[in-house]
Amino acid sequence: MQTQISSLTIARPDDWHVHFRDGAALRSVVGHTARRFARALVMPNLKPPVTSVEAAREYRTRIVDAVTAHPGLLQAGAGFTPLMSLYLTDNTAPQEIALAKQSGFVHAVKYYPAGATTHSDAGITRLERVYPALEAMQRHDLPLLVHGEVADAEVDIYDREAVFIDTVLSQILRRFPGLRVVFEHITTREAVQFVQGAGAKLGATITAHHLLYNRNAIFQGGIRPHYYCLPVLKREEHRSVLLAAATGGDPKFFLGTDSAPHARGTKETACGCAGVYTAHAALELYAEVFDGAGVLDRLEPFAAFHGADFYGLSRNVEKVRLERSAWKVPDAYPFADASLVPLRAGDSVAWKLV
Ligand code: NCD
Ligand code: ZN
């Protein structure tokens, strides 16, 4: 029998896709991310959405305040930097893109097809409407992040990512060959193959939950709302392709948790919100994935190098240490004046952050 690695020290990772929410909810969750990651790219789907550099500046301040108000949230000696994104709308002005680039703290602009997911009703209705903004982003070299699913109710929910590739993403890449694009939280073989076949300007994030679970998890002995997210979990054959992509060492794939907190009551209901909360164990869950694939040595590039390189930011020099030591996830965490149910609630995670 091969001896098992019992601990692992890697460069402090970054989370390239996270939802922090705002106000008391933000203060409830931000510590989970700040403790593990040096930087996180914060999604702009607040209500109202973060559509201007000024709004991003104010949101950034609230995040920094939430972290510094609780110094115990951070690892000893470690810092945490939120990286901001803007929410692209049909009306985003090229001038706002220029301001975003100049700001130094806005690192990307997020494309949500209108109606595709949580808080996306201000999203894009027709691709042509955002050509001026995309042209400005290409010119200023500001990356576009896409929620890669069509919102068309007539398209089967399991096909929405593949249809997005054919009808939207291909067109964006063709028309704006100099634009850096991140295909967020990819879930299918079609997405993996498309990213692999595209040029170096296209990257992709992969969540821990899409690497760990297939769609059976949503229906295990009953309906399990805490496994419901968008894009929805897919068949095993897709999960295995994602796993190969994440663990294969290709720099186009990098860590993005898409940790998306929702109060328990808004998920355990007749029409529950989409979103899986993983920030409490984000790095540890990815360690399980890479350990399971027998390539723990590839966790560091996936979690700490590929994303930074894609975004043109320096790699982190601080380190974090993980131990093979199972711990029990609480049944719930406080979330503003409610609670949220994290992934693996009441169950164990095999790796622990020291
Ligand atoms: C996200 C959220 O709750 O904000 N939900 C999700 O299921 N991933 C939105 C998103 O990223 O699609
Ligand atoms: Zn998301």
C-alpha cells in the first residue's frame, strides 16, 4: 500500500468566484473565505447589482470593514484582498469600462444572461447590446466573466451550458478575439472541450461541488435543496471530465468556489434559491478532490497559480497548511439574523486547514 500524505503546504490560494452578499450577511460569511484565501474575486449580483465603479468602491470598503472588524477572521499575519467585479447590463457605457480599468480594484466584468440565475434580472437581454462595452473591455484588457447558460425556458436545463457555447460564447470569442474571457463554474464535457480547444484568452473556473458530486446528489432519497445550484449538477460522465480537467495541470482551469450563501428558509421551501455554500471548507474540499485523484501535488497550481497568471496578478508568497484530519461540519452557520446550511452539514471533511 502506498503511504498516504498526511499534510500539505501550498501557496495561499485565491478564490476566483465568490458571492459575499452584503450587510450582516456579508459579515457572517466573509471570514470563511478570508481565512483561506489571499484574494477573492467578488461577484456583483447584489440587489441592486454593482453596475458602476463607484458602487464597487463602496462595496469593497464594506467588505474590507467586515474583515478588519474581526481580526480573528484572518490567519495570523495574513492579509485578505477583495477583488471587485462589475455587473454588465445592456446599458454599461464604454466610459465605465475605462474607469473600471483605471480603478485598479475592478478586475473583471460579469455577464449574466437576464433571468439565468439568482439576482440576474438586470442581465443581458441581447448580446449585440453589449458590443460597445465588450469592445471597450477588449481595448482596456479587462476580462469578461460569463455565467455560461442560456436563460431560455424552452431549452432543457441540462443543455443550457452547451447551447450557450454555441449561441453566445463562440460569437463573443469570434467577434472579440483579443478579449480575455473566463467561462465561470463550468459543468459539462462540452465546456471543458470548448475551453481546451480555444486560445489562451479563454480560461474557466471549476467549483468543488461540481467536482465532488453529480446530479444524483440532488435526489438522494428525496429532494435535497442544499445541492441545488446553477448551473445545476450534471451527470457522472460530465463530472469525470471536469475532474480530469481540474486535476490535469492545464493552466486554463482554476479554482472558483461559487460559494453562494442563502438563508435556510429560502432554500428549504416550495421554490428554493440556487446556490451551494462551500466557503467554510473551500480549500479542504478541493484537497479531497485532488487527493481522491491521486494528484495532491497539482492542487497548488490549480488553487494558487493558474488564476493569478490568467488575471496577470502576482502569485501569493504566503503559505497555508492542510492536514489529513477529518472534522465535522456544523449543521448550520449563522447568516445575518437567520442561518445557512453549508455543504456537508453534520458530515465530515477529510482535510483540515491548520
Ligand atoms: C449564485 C447566487 O446565489 O448568487 N447561485 C448559484 O447557484 N451559483 C448565482 C450564480 O453564480 O449563478
Ligand atoms: Zn456565482
